[in-house]
Amino acid sequence: MTTTGTTTAPEQVEVEAPAEQWKGQNVPRKEDRRLVQGQGVFIDDVKRHGMGYVHYVRSPYAHAHITSIDVSGAEQMKGVYGTLTGEEVASLTDPFFQISSVPGANVKDYALAVGKVRYVGEAIVAVVAETRELARDASELVDVQYEPIDAVTDARDAQGESVPTIHEEAGGNLMWHGVYEWGDLDAAFADADKVVKIDQLHFHRFNSTPLECDGALVEYNRGIGQWTIHTNNQFPGFAAIMMGPAMRTGLDRLRFVTQDIGGGFGNKITSHPQLVACCLLARKLNRPVQWTEWRTDFHMSMSHGNERWFLETEVAVKNDGTLLGFRTKALDDAGAWLRYEPLGGVIWAQVTPGMYRWRNIRVDFTQVATNKAPVSPNRGYSRMQHLWFTERVIDIVAHELALDPVEVRKRNYIRADEMPYETPNGCVYDSGDYARMLDIALELVDYPNAEARRQDAQARGKLLGIGIGSTLDSGTNNFGQSRMINPELQFSGNNEVATVKLDIFGELVVTLGTTPQGQGHETTAAQVVADILNCSPDDVHVRAGHDSYWNSHAGFSGTYASQFAVTGLSAVKGATEMLAAEIKKLAGAVFGGVPEEALELAEGGVRIKGNPEAFLPFMACGAIINANNAGLPEDLGVTLNCRYVYRPPFEVPDVERKFGNLTLTYAAQVHVAVIEIDPETGYYDIVDYAAIDDCGKRINPQIVEGQVMGATAQALGAAVHEAFVYDEDGNLLTPNFYDYHVPHALDMPPLRTGYVESPSPFTPLGTKGMGEGGGAGIHAVCAAVQDALRSNGGAKVWDSSNPYHRVWEMLSDPDEAGARVSVVEA
Amino acid sequence: MEAGTVSSQRQISVTVNGTTYEREVEARKLLIHFLRDDLDLTGSHIGCDTGNCGACSIIVDGTLVKSCMLLAVQADRTQIETVEGLADGEELSKLQQAFSAHHALQCGYCTPGMLMSATALLRKNPHPSDEEIKKGLQGNICRCTGYWNIFEAVKAAAE
């Protein structure tokens, strides 16, 4: 069943109010009370007696040999505790494990630069001192001598002759290459009426810039050889896999602890090099060390989103706009290091056809190194780039064939009655009704009156544009897809853990394996527990944060890639159902052999159905098992402390055919932007905006809507303002919030949100992972700009970044500044 | 001058949320670092190096300031209000309640600064227009919410 609606401000419910079902209610967040009082514990809030502050010396060159490093000046300074150099790192650790097959597999990556620097901002030496200020001063006294090399800053040039090699071990700047082809391209192009050719499209570099930068406080326990790493890393399981082998230590010697994280968006997955440096320093200096990244350091060195080119694209299309297939050459700019890459080279394949029915697709994918900051996951990781490409193709084809973008979409969208739908590469879209979502979105922006609005804008000297962005938020990864990158890898499937226990005084305690960054896991987990145990979310204590000592994590634990509503909550459901069964089993024994079927959970306890007098409160259950258990049957098998591992149903993909189900759920988003451009300057305002989301069953609609809003805001920032721009020498021109403009309150357009609820048939709660659908905003703005230009020079938008000056250029010189497109009769 | 001796110590006295603190501080120490590191008032946060983000917003002698843009010594003999002082015991302020009710926070990192800006705004202008609310929040960056729910929360608290 699918339900729809539109919301601007979801209704609040009182937690005290009796409710049959907590799932689906706007239960106020448990997290809020501490956060609105400044009582959260973020990474820079963690302190230890005698701790030293870490500051990194960073490269001013994009590409240079390091000829010498002298730390003596810094070490002699009063208040300095010590330093760590790349040379020490190379002797104390092994290079990080590489995900890539060759040639990327040959890259030697350490926690600090060894012998060479490869981007501006790369960490070379770490200095530790008594205060932040002294550490910074001392870093100025570290003398590093360089021999500069020419920088590679454009991925298109990276493989050219006489281009400097960034990683000599890899024998060139190619990191990974693979060809993906499904269907019958020759037949598709033979059947086509027209072939639309697009010279190049470019998805730009930006990231979500979480307001809290990275950080850690690391302690070393010399007696047991163990590090405790307080950190805001959002995927400790991945960090551990990277760090343990490099540090030549078992993973249980790396204890990861987090509480509150000030935004992550994927950008806090790859801090493992800095964490290793901190671990080595804590051991070397025999004191806790604290590292809080500066904003400028974050911008220069952390997790830029994948910059991608789509070259020589050809689209096979019928005259009526029916899309038959496409081929393109995707060129991904990985930056200087493969810290999570080249996984971006396969992650996009989760959404290979976008939302469309074309069956014949070829993507020749290449990833190269450049002298820019390393790329890593950023909200919408790799799928956003590919979905932006499919949306650009739709709008350019519609434009060239003089068709209506709405009609082209509706003609080609996968239909609701085709769900579950197997894509050409074996992914299974679980549910959804894209055409209906588009209808709702268009209605919210008053689309039937678009022409009148266009004329009204024209009368005011403005160009009106309306653009659609439709996108997918694939969630719950099958990590087996990594084998398409490197068949040697031994990853597949996915998992997440929860424990639920009933404690001695009747307290219900839930522990999650996740590392939330504002997604309200404590609240939604409590909603799921409350429904099963027939109690209130207020009765459920969900531990804040993550601690690998809790033993409630598995290999893929963390908060990333749109999966908590599936993996995390399914684990919570499983553990709670185990606990419910145990409570009944215990009560059955206490009541003298009453069968489980005769018992029910209600009003904070367990009772015999139809006999409310026979009632055992949870508190009594907890007390009996934990502290008053003499005389219980020997074979009772009840601990009231239940651990459940949720494992989604996946098979290992077929690596040869690059075929298989790569993600379990497919949340969908359709956005529509209405903009008005001032033709004199290229400045534009977003005057109306609708965002429709379908993530299946919504556990807490207000939290879901919050994610939709946040993702939309990030997309609008990226579309209009945000870009990591490098000059030809590899200097980052936007290294902080002065030059990198993120939207503020006055930048936000009026927003209307709506939803469709198509439960996933594949998940225990009908939920789908969500939160990364914001890419739709970038697609919608690009489409709206192109629509406004359609009758004003007709430039086609080719870049995902469209600041005002670029729009002005497209208005002034449509042929030069727009995409190069040609149409040939097939 | 020898490296490491550039900082001179100064004695300052500040009153924060009604409690007076006397401390020796390095002359170059930022007020936000003084609050967080010396007084352990970690509710105010740091999100940038450039005064753009507003996570460190506090009220000094009745005026909203970004505490990364002041030295601690400049706050000598001032009355400071931070997020830790907004609630009256267990009772959250109207704005704090409205932020929760309207889901105006996700990760909560910008929230203390946002609340201080909104508090300063509503004190000065108890019935702001929509535009005035947005202008009042313009100096604070939030990367989670897109501001729409923050706007609604401030509007609700003002009504």
C-alpha cells in the first residue's frame, strides 16, 4: 500500500499520550534535551589531565619532493612535548591496505607524507605541545625543504605524456579502470531514431562541510598495549580495518569511543591517517594527545566529494523521447590518495539506469590521481554524480528534441506496476511510484500556471526557469560490490548489531552499533522497542554514541550510506523480540509453567491473558534474573540481555558480468525548482521549491522531513555556491568559510515538502534508508537554469556548479559557455 | 624575542552565567578557548577559523558576539551569558523548548550559538518579522537543517 501527503510542519505528539503504535509518530527526540543546553559531548569537549595538543605541519606545495625535515627548533621550544615525522611513521607502521586492484593497489599510503608531498595541505609532521597556541607556534619552527614538481590538477590531463607521476609505485596516474556494459548497445543505437551526443559534462568538487571538524583524543595504556580513541570518526569499523594492520596490532587493542558527532555526511569516514598519527604520538610521548582539526585544514585535506567528468556521451533515443540506452566515459578525479577510493568506481552502479527504463548501458570508468585533496564519501556518495548525469541527459535530450522534460520523464520512469524492478545490472528497486511523486511536486509549485508565471517574470525583466531533479537514495550496501573493483577482496553482505537488556531495577537499555550525527537514533530505536514491549519510548534508555567495549558492533557498524532505518532498526527489532520472548519464558516459569502463548506484555510488565491479577512488572523480571535467581529451572535459558545481528539478504555479485543486487532499498526523491534569473547579471533566486520523498515506512516523520530539508539545503548550496576550486598550481582557492560560501538563513528559498510512503517489501519494518537524496536539488537547479535559458540563447548546462557568473557567461555566449551537443539521425 | 616567550599572562575577572571567575590567561588566548578550555564551559562550540559560522556565539554585556573574534583579555570585567545559562534549573527556556518541538536541531553542534543569536534577537525585538528573524540568524551556519525549522522555532517562541 502506498500513502501520500504533503507536509509543511508535521504535528507533534505528546510522549505521555497513549498510543497503540509508536512507529510513525513524531515522538520528540531524546537527544534534544542535552543538546539545547550545550550538554552534548563532542570530540573537542573530551579532556584528560596532562594531555598534549596536536598540530600538523602541512605542505604549501601541491607536488614536491621533501629534501629535508628538521624538527629540532620545534622540539627545543618550551612547552613542546614532541614531534612525529613521516620517516618515523614509515618505520613504525605499514602502509594502509589498498582497496584497489593494480595499479592503485601499488600506492603506498602512510599517516604522514613520506619523502614527497602530493597536495597543498598534506600533513608532513605532527607537533604536540602543552597548549593549542604553542603547538601552532612550534609547527612554524619545523624546517621542511622542498623540491617542487609540476602539479596535475585536471583529471583530463592526468594520463597525458610528459605529465608528472604522482605515485611512482603505480607507474602513472591511472588508479583504476573498468568497463561496465549491460544490454545490447549496438542494437539500441541501431533502433534509435536519433543519437544525442554530449561532448563533456562535469560534476564539481564540494563536500558537506560538517560544522564540527574532525578530531580525536587518544590515550595509550602501556600495560595492556591498548589505545582508547575518542573520536568523531563515523565508521569506526572501517577505521579499525585500516588502522589495525598498519599499526601491526589486533583490532581489540583499538578501542573507539564516540558520543555526539557534529555532522558527518560521509566526510568523517576517512580520518584514519590522523588517528594513526595520534596513536603513535600517545605511545611515543606517554601522554594523552588531543587533535581538533582547524576549519582551513578540513577544507584543504579532508574528504572532498568525487569530482567526475562524463566524456563523449552518446544517447540512443526515439523521436517520441523513449530512451533506449547510453554510453559514456566516466573520469573520476580521486585527488592525491585512495582513502576510500576507488569504491566510487562501483558505488554509482547501484543506480545504473537512474529512475529510467533504458536497458542498454555502457560506462567506461576511469579513476586517476591528481594533486588535489583526496576524495572520500560525501552525502550521496558516487550515486549523486551518476544521477546528476542521467538527469542532465534527460534534460539535454528533451531540449534537443523539443520535448517537454515532464513528458520525457514520465515516458521513461520505471512504473509502479513494474516494482520490484530488476535493473540491467541486477539491482532490484524495491518499491516506488516516481510519476506520482512528480505529479505531487508539480502541483506544489503550481505547475499548471507555469506559463502565466513565465510571462509575469518576463514583464519584470526576469527569466523564469522550472527544473526537475529526480533521484534515488540507494541504501544498505552489499559490500560484495567492492569485488568488482578488486576481485581479491573478501567483503560481501552487510550487518549491524543491537543489544537490548532488562536490568536489575527494570531499566530497558538499548545499545546500538551505530555512530549517529544528528539522525535521532536514540529516539527511533526507542519507538521500535516500545511497540514490541508495549511500553513508552520514555521507558527505554538508548545509550548515546558508540563504544567498541560495549561489544555491540560488527564489521560494518557505523552511520553512513543510508542504512540505519534498515540495518540499525532491524537489529533493534530482532534483539527486542528476543527479549520479549525471554520475558515471557521467565514469567511462564515464575507463574508455575504457564505457556508463552498465554502471556502478553502490557503496562510495563508481563501478565496472563484474561487474568490481569497475574502480573509481573519488568522490574521484577530484571530483579529475578539478575539478583534473585535461586530455584529457577536449570535449563531456563534466559539472560534478559539479548544481542541480535541483522544481516540483509544478499548474494555475492557476479564479478565477471558486474551483475547483482548492490543495495537493499531504494528511497526516491523528486524535487522541482522554480528560479528567476536577472539576465543583466546572471544572478538568480529560487522562488519556489518542492521536495517529495519516498523512503517507505517512516518511523518518525519529523526526523525524516528534517533529513529531506537538510539534504535539500546542502544540494542548493552545492548547486549555486559551494565549490572546492583549485588554481593551476594546485592551490585551493576556497579553503574556509570566507571563500567557500555555505547557505545561511537568508539564502533559503520557500520550501514545500511532501511524501509518498511505499513500504519496502524487503525489510523487516518496511523502512528504507534515507537522508542522501539531496542531490535532486543540484539536478533541479541545473534543469531550471537550462529551462530559463531555453528561449534566451539556448545554452545547455554542463557543470553541476552554477554560480551567477557562470549563468551570465551562458547568457552572454551560449555556444562557448554551454555544453557542446549534437544530434545525428541514426 | 625567544620563541615560546611571546605570550604574556594577564589576570582577568569575568562573570559567566552569574558565576565570577578570576583567572590568569595568555594575552593571545581567544575568548572561546578560555570558556571551553579554562572554564570547562564546553556548550559554546567552534566551527571555523574565520568568524563566519557563529557556533561560538555568546552574549557579552548584553551584546551578541562571536567569541572566537574576541580575546579573553577583552572580556575582562564583563558579564557573559552562554547556552549553559539559558535554562532556569530544569525548566528549558521558551526558545530551547521551541527548538525541540520544531525539530530545529539535528546534530546539535550549531544549536548553542543559534540559541544565543535567537535569544539576543528576541530580547531586542520580541516580535520580529520573518525577514528580521532570518537576518537575526544570518551569522550562524547550520549544515543539518536548512534553517527552515530553526526559523519556525524562533517564530513560535516569539509568538
